[in-house]
Amino acid sequence: MADTVSATHANVASVLAHKGNEVQTIDPEATVLDAIGSMATHNVGALVVTEGSRVVGLISEREYARRVALAGRSSRDTRVRTVMLSKLPRVTPETSIATCMALMTEYRVRHLPVMKGEELVGLVSIGDLVAAVIRDQAQVIEQLELYIASG
């Protein structure tokens, strides 16, 4: 049991090792319709907005619903730059899952770009973090059951 890593000590690197680090991106001058189409094509809920290799924001289904559909804007005419989140926290592979969850709660976001310096190396969602916590809890339960069975 000593080598068990609890969810409060697990980090983003372990999440990315499980889910992969492929990230879908979009240019800020693309239309929101292009963004929604890309999310549907790649079966993701958010795209990191980049200018060249620089991360400038994030657009998700949530921004579409709130800032385009409910605002009566046209997704064909609205640019991603207009509705993207530009002030969002970023994390590193070393950031703990607990810290990610706290940031998501504080900033009311569901996705966090993962950065190594200025390089985008992944994207984690609240679903990724919850899945990691569940995996870690299942491992702890299994180890406790083995310990009890052997004692």
C-alpha cells in the first residue's frame, strides 16, 4: 500500500499518460461554425485557440451556447476570438489533480490547457480528472481488499 498514489497526489502527467495528449486547436479568426464543426468531427467539447504556436484562449460548447446561441449571434458570422475564453488558468504536467479541480471551480471552467513553458502539451477536462480519481480510488479499494484478505 505504500506505493499507492492517491488522487490528491496524482498529477496531470498521469492523466495525459492515460488519455493521451492530442489537442484540437483552432485559429481565433475562424468562425464559430467552424469551431463547432471541428468539435463534432473530433468528438471533443472544447478547442484550444492558438495563434501560431501561442495559446490565446479556449472555446467550448459552453461558450457557444451562452455567447452565440443565447445571445442571438450567427455562428457563421461570429469569429472565435469574439466568444472565446481568454483569461483561463493553465497547468503543467506536474500540477496535481486536486489543484486542477480547485482551479476549475474557482474559474468556473471545465477544461485546462496543459503547458510546458510556452508549449501546449495537452488539455484536461473535468471528466478526465473525475475518471482519474475513480481509477485511483478503485486501486486503493483493491489494495485494501487484498490487505484485509491476507490478514
